[in-house]
Amino acid sequence: METIKEGDYILIRFKDKRYLKRVESDKNFSYKGGVLYYKDLIGKPFGITVGELQIFKPTLEEIILYGIKRETQIIYPKDTFYIAKKLDLSEGKKLLEFGTGSGAATMVFSSCVGSTGKVYTFEREERIFKTAKRNLERFGFTHNVVMFNKPFDPKEVKDIQFDAAFIDVREPYPYVEAVHKVLKPSAPVGFLLPTANQVEELLRHLRPYFGDIEILEILTRYYKANPDRFRPEDTMVGHTAYLLFAKKLLLDTTEAVNGEK
């Protein structure tokens, strides 16, 4: 049975609130009703109840929602985990990402490609880059992530053929051809776009480079976990962004079929 150790992160559930905290033996968690001393948790299993508190091992989603420092709006887990599956990420794959933002999506992608895969991520803003780097270091997601503090530069990855790409920048249109060149044939690419006019403009730039285009948004509604008052929560996360997915097309199919490329 896994037990809580010094330096571990724990998720504390108190009534309807969740708190992500790091276990340090000389510190404590104060709440309305008492004090939790972290030293008393060391050696205990996850999933215990201490008074009114429930102590859990945090999931990656909870680390993202409650733990990372944000310089920009993070991509919500409701979107990020879906993106990872649409990009077909799995152990050993290589992903191109830009921009990094606060690193929330990068953490999910890093988890998906495993110890033998790589995520190459670009962020042009130095302040945002430094925040993302600290987030990745804090939660142990640097082992398979290569970070660049610059706009996407194909020269940095010229010898790599990527299994997938994800792009979250204000104007992705100038990068379409460059991304096409570094992807494997039929490889998926994903874009996150907050507004409809951005989607329309991107669609004009994708052809003839990409096909099998899909556009969607994900809406999530939570419900109260109360058997005597089961109903939707009073608020919900609605539209956060449009997600656009496509796959790389070979530009000269005839030559490819004949084996000349």
C-alpha cells in the first residue's frame, strides 16, 4: 500500500472545497474547524479521513486545476485530455507543441508519450516560458520535455519527423506549411482557437496541406453529489475554445504512390 511521504503532494477535500498541498513535516493546513499537521500524515495511506478532511493522492487533472501557477488562461482538462486522445498520443511518440502557455497541456502530453517519447514545446514570451518551466519542474514533467523560449522555429527540429502537433497561438496561419513539413504522413494536428473568426481564417490556410478536418467544442456540466438534492451545479464551464483537428496530406500523391518520394 502506498503511503504519504515527506514532499508528496496531497489533495485535501473539505466540504465542497479542494486544496492541493505539499507535505512538509514542519507545516500545517489550517481550516475552519481545526488544524491538520502534515507530520501526522507521513506514513499513512492515501484515502484516509482526518476529522472533516479527506486526504487523497492527486490526479494529473487536479494538479493542473489546483496546483500550477498561471500567467495565461490554462487549457481546461476537459479539452486537454480529449486533445491528447485525438492526437493519438501514446508511449514513445514525438509531439510538437507551441505555445506552451503555463504548461498545463504540456503536462498531459508528457504523461501520454511516456519515458520513451518526447514533447518539443515552444513559447515566445520569456515571462510565460519561465512560469511554465517552474510548473513542469515542480511536478516532475521535465524528463521528456524539450523547451524553447522562442517562437516556433523549424530549424530547431529539422531532423525530427513528428507523430503529431498541437498549436495554441493567436495567429497559427503563417505556421501551417512549416508544421506540415515536420509531420509524418497522415499525422494529426490540433489547434485551439477562442473565436469563430480565427477558425474561419485557419480553414482558408489548411488546404491543400491538411484534410479530414473536424471542429468541435466541449461543454461540461457537473452535478451535486447529494442523494437528497441531486441536481446540476449552479455554474458550469461553457465555451472555452474551438478545437480543430486535421491530418497531414501528401502534396503529390502520384509521386508518393510511385515511390519517388
